[in-house]
Amino acid sequence: MLLTRATEYALLSLETISRADKPMGAEQLATQLSIPKSFLAKILQSLAKQGILESRKGAYGGFVLTKDIHDITINGYGCQYLTTKCFDRIECYNANYGPEVTARLEEMVKKVEQDKFVHGGKIEPLILITDLNLTTKEGNWIEKEAVRVGAKLQLLDHHATGRSAAERFAWYKLDTSKCATLITYEWLQQHYGFDKENEYAPIVKAINAIDIWKSEDELFEYGKVMLGMISGAREINRILFPAEDRAFKLSLIEAAKERMDNENAPIVLDDDLHQIKKAFFRQEANNTKDNLVAFFVTELLTKDKQRLTIHYKGYKGILGYNVGNTSIIGNTCMVNNPDYDFYMDVNFRGHFSLRSNNKLDVSEMAARIGNGGGHPNASGGKIDGYKDSFVYANVRKFIQDYIDERSSL
């Protein structure tokens, strides 16, 4: 999992652009990061083609992020790793920018209200927001809601784009010289007496080194392996199973912490990652990682199948979202759920895969709903006009409405 030079430059560019309060051009980035302009320009264009960056024209043009990069990197999960170690009772949330931020803030306020209803005055709720910058509008809303529900409010971040909000709100702590994990660590130590023995200081230092790209730091290479470790942890879908996905990623950070004292620690961690992942997914007997993941995810799908149920012409199916590995997971899901007729997995672009176990001709279903086709037990296609969402319930409703509409034609 060692990163190529192009990948290093891409990650460094994304981090730098995410901190900027205006578009950044290739020449400006190349000068600031000491990267050959021609090489960097190709990397930036590739990121733009993938939809990660947007290229804006004009005198004030340059590259800007089209999506948040921090929910899939080590820094955001580093903050959650520390807070789960500090607090005995905690609920964690992840959000990209835009509508998802508002939705997650609303969920947090609702959870505080529920807890206060159950426990009364026995709790002192804290809404702690880390590694995320809010707009002034979002800040005004959460401040009023925190006062209304009687919760303490604190935000800890390092993105320069939050400067105007930080100047307005006393609870908005901004420090662009450190990563959010280090800011969170120091804040927890100061206000909650966390980690008096500095047990977590090395792992925090490694995350800080890679997040703000301190290549001269002795823990930079270790942080680089951790960065790839978290960004490559895609076995569980974040939208479909957020708690399990978070538990998986935090377990990886814990495993990384345990290996920091080893000689040649970056290589040790890199070599061990496959076994670390297998250990998380293994339930009973050992197996290949793909099979262990398939069994684990299938069990999640089975336990939650009522929430995931969709229908097609009287047939009952389980709908996954960006689950992937349909050949193994879809078939395993059908074997383990004989009361269901088909399995469908749709990705964020609207492409879908179908599996059945001789109960439904999914090639006919694929042809009808998605101009697709294939085998009677294994088919796929694409949904026209697919509308993606960060809320699974919205995805499920869209798919069900689409199936109903196409089935009636």
C-alpha cells in the first residue's frame, strides 16, 4: 500500500486546495508545493475528470473541491478515535459538505432531545464538531438549537474556509497550523484531562504529519501508510451501515497504534494490514478476506432486511447501496435469505447489479427497469435519471418508485 509519487502529489494538492479560501491554479500549487508544474497539471486534470476537482476559468479561476475529502481520510476518523477513547457514552456522525451537514446537525440535536427526555437532568450534553467547517448560516442554526436543548457546543477545525465563521462564534476554534486530530487531542487534554500519560500522542503526531504534510517528521511515513489504510477501507458502505463502517475504521487506527513501537513500523503496518482486516471480519472459522467480508456484510443485510426491502411485480428483494462484490455478497445473501427472491445493489451513478437463486429471471427485470440484461440469475443495467442521496431511505424510495413506474409500462 505504499503510495506512488503521483498519489502523494494528488493528496497533497487536495489537502492544500481544501484549506484555501479561493480557487488555486496549477502554477500557484506547483510553486507552493515545489512540484514540477507539467507533472502536477496532469494530476489535477485527472482529478477533475474523476469529479473530485472542478476547474474554473477566468482571472480568478483555478481548481476547487467538488466534494469533501476528509470523511474518507485519516484526520476525521482520528478525531472520532480520540473522542471515543475520552467519553464513555458518545454518538458519532460523519458528513460531507452541503445538505448532509444540515441533516447530520439535525440528527445530533434530535439525539440530545431524546437523551434528555430519557435521562432528564442526569446528563450534560456536548455537541462536539471536528474536522468540519460550517457556514455562518449553519453556525447560527446550531448555536440557537444548542441553547434551546441545553447542550454545550464546540467546534474544532483547521480549514481556512471557516475563518469568517470562526471570527463570529466563540465556540468555533480554528487553527490552520495543525490537523483537526491534534486540535481535538489538545482540547480534550485541556478540558477533560484526557490521556495524562500521553499514550495517544504518537498516533496523533503521525496523523498530524501526514495531514498537513510534514514530510520531514519522523512519523510521516507511518502516517502515509495510515492514510492509505483508511482511504482503502471500503469494505463496509458508510451510508448503508455507518456505525459498522466507523467501528471498522477505528479498529484499524487502534491496530496502527499498537504497532508504532516496532522497528520499521511503516513496513510492519503495511505488511499486517491484510491480517488486521481479516481479524475484524472473522466471526468463526478463518477464510479468505473476500469471503469473510461477504459473510459479515451479508449478516448486516440480513439483520436489517426489513429496512432494505423492495418489491418488483410481487417479488421481494433486498436493496444494497454501493455494497459492491455482488457476485459473492449477492449470491450469499440469496442463500441465507430463502424468503427473498432477488438482491439488488445500486451505486452512486445509478448502475445496478441483480442476483437471484432461480426464483426470478433478473435478466428480464434488468431489461425492463434499466435497459440491461444478462443471466437469469445474474444481470445488471443502469437507471435513467438516477438521483443519488446521502440518506439511504431516499435512495430506496427513489429505486422503488422507479421500479413501480417502469413495471407499469
